[in-house]
Amino acid sequence: MAHFYLDETLALAGAAAGDEVALTGPDARHAVTVARLRAGETVRVGDGVGTIALGRVVDAAPDRVALVLESVDAHPEPPTRLTLVQALAKGDRDELAVQAATELGVDAIVPWQAARSVSIWKGPKAEKGRARWQTIVREASKQAIRPRVPSVAPVATTRELVAQAGEANVSVLVLEPTAADRLSALTPAELGSRVLLVVGPEGGVAPDELSALTTAGARPVRLGDTVLRTSTAGPAALSVLSTTLGRW
């Protein structure tokens, strides 16, 4: 079973074995012309909002791939929602973080215009950047066979993050190499139903930003004794949290 497709045109909620659905548009073209999908093969298909099904191909054309469902599985949302707050970074380092975080199971992503961010999203560039990240997330979700596609929020300011740090049932964890507490030492009981993992840019989180977040209730944590790049810190921390929460 080599193929998995997310297609917003699929209506899998409420579907059952024996129903017929179809892949259309770019996914159908990719299935037939690139993956060379043929009638009789079995594939996984998902709607990106919690449902994954196994389907047998009954007809494969570049504009439409028809499937008869063999099984349908609904995947509920996890009890603790993990959000990566990724600071904008130069080059493609922030995009690498977004891609890896999606493959590792993050539930939502928030672009952060940090004080030390070299990249700046303003005006049309902000929406263009968000759309670019959403595309990366969708493709990474396909690769990882994820039942849900993480959302990408509009770019956030530090003030907006500070406001969230004071909300009930929200744990804001700021990755900081000099923090006294290790991320791996946290227990599920110490985490709220929403966890915001804040990762700074290349120059790290500015002192005044860290102070404002900490005063509002955020908790600085460190991964270990080394300093990771902004492209790897978030994914590494998500791996730790996934183990802590029993996802892995």
C-alpha cells in the first residue's frame, strides 16, 4: 500500500465500507501520472479532518480516480493540543521546522514575528507566507499519513503570545538554553489542554520578550546542554512532548 492522498473534495465523515468516493484535481493527476495508480490497487485516503479510509481503485483517469471504500476509521482529536509557535527565520530554516513538526504530529502552527527575526512578514507578504506554510503542512501531512492537517494561524506578535500565556488551561513553554527546568522533566499533570511551544529565531528569544512571557505565566524550559538551530529545536521538543503525553 504505497499511496496516501488528502483531498478536500472527499467527504469521508459518515462514509462506510462499500461507498464510492473519488480523487479529483491535482491529487488524481499525481496518482495516475506520477504514482501510476491502477485499478485493483488499494490505497489510503483521508479528508484531513480526522477520517482515514482504505479504498480499492475501480477506475483511474487523470481527472478522476474512483475508489470503493473497504474500511473507514475516525480519529478523535488528542486530549492535549500541541501548537508550535515558530519564530520567522532567515532562509528556509523556519520552513524546515514547520515541515518536520508536521511529520512529528504537531496540531497547529503559529508564525511568530519575534524581535530578532530577520525575516519580516507585513502586508501581502504575511498572507503569502502563511499560505506557503500551509502548503508545506499539507504536503508533510500526506507524507506522514496524518488523519488531520494542522492549521497555520496568521502571524502573531509577542503581545499576542503574552495574552495567551495568561489563559486558563494553556501551557506556554519557551525554549531557552539557559532555563533551569528540562522539558523532559515535565509531567502530563503540569501541562494544560493546550500547549504552546515557543521557539525563537537564530538570535534566540530577546530578554524583554522572555521577561514579558514569563511574567504572564510562560515557563522557560531547555532541551539539554547544547544549543539547537531554530530549524531543529521545535521538532526535537515536540518529540519529547509526544513521549511525555503518551502519543509515542
